[in-house]
Amino acid sequence: MIGELEKKIKYKFKDEDLLLIALTHSSYANEKSEEIEFNERLEFLGDSVLSLLISEYLFRNFPDYTEGDMTKIRALVVCENSLSLASKKIGIGKYLKLGKGEEKGGGRDRNSNLADVFEAVIGAIYIDGGLEKAYDFLKISLFDILKDTISGKVIFVDYKTKLQEILQKDNSRQMHYVLADEYGPEHDKRFLTELYIDGEVYGVGEGKTKKESEQNAAKIGYDKLCETL
């Protein structure tokens, strides 16, 4: 299994345990009697490495882009929809180690899981081989999506950013998100987020991750705000 995936990502691990950890979902670890390391720490690291490498790519290849331009594009690419698409392109979901409940609940095809494991793999490659190898992985997995996003062929809408841009035109307006609730079993948890603008609830979003619930709340808030402008 490991060797098959290494061929797809075009990277041979010196420490294969890192890749195994990257592929291990918390639901799998929670079902085992012994303590098993899962991928959330690598995901955390991979998120930062990804942000750095995307920023460097934009900085080097688009000298005419302003800081604002690069920030917008990075936000569009470093998002759940984009990363899950990159993960599907390689077929990483096939190798995920999931708990029985998560498996039955469709976790192998869930965008949040696919985006998370993509970041975890980046983190694992970085630890094992450094920034250059992590950059090489992005070349074969994400940079074509990045180019399509820049050209407009693929459009990922980041409503949190769009909403913030509108409110920044009026510095007196304040916006923040509140996690109102989380419910459901561990393998199928749901999050409920409220968006507040100037102390008033402008949107309530639900999602399988906190990020997804915030995006859904932002979309509702964005549509509502646009009606008043």
C-alpha cells in the first residue's frame, strides 16, 4: 500500500511511519485499544508549509501582483474544495485509515477528510525530505489547480474573504464568528457557526468541519449584506 502511494506522489519516504501517520484518521486511532498516532499534528504542520510554498510560488511567478492579489489567490487555493480536489486527483482517499463508523458514513470521499490528509501528507514529506521535496509534491498535485484558479478556469469562492473585503470599506463595522454548537457522533460530527456583524446575527452555517460551517455562515451573511448595499 505504502509503495503504491509513494509512486503516485513521486516521493520515497526514508521514514515510512510518517506517511502511515499522515494517512491515519482520528476515528481509526480512537477505535484501537493501544495508543496510535493520527494525522492532526501533521495536518497542522502541512497547513503552514502549504501556505508558505503557495506564497513563494505567487511571489516568484507573478511580480506584478500586489499583496492583496496574492492573498486572495492563496485563500482560494488553500481551501477545503481545492485541497480535496488535489487529493482526489492522486487518489489519496483510497489509502486513508478510517474507523468503522467513519468508513460507513462516507468518510473516504468526504471533502474535509481529503483536504486534511492532503495537508498531512505535505507535512510528512516536509519532515522527511524538506521544503524542496514538499514543493515537488505540490508541482504534481496542486499547481495545475492553482494555475486554473488564476486563469479563471476553476473558481473556488471564499465567502469569508469576500465578506471581509466589503466590510473593510467601512472601518466602523465589526465582524466575528462564534461556534454555537457541535453535535453528532465522533465519526459524523456537525458544527454550527454564527456570523455576527455589528452585534447582529447575519448568518448561521452548518458543516462537517468548523471551517466549512464558517464558510456557509459567511455565504449567508454575504448574500444578506449585498441585499442592503
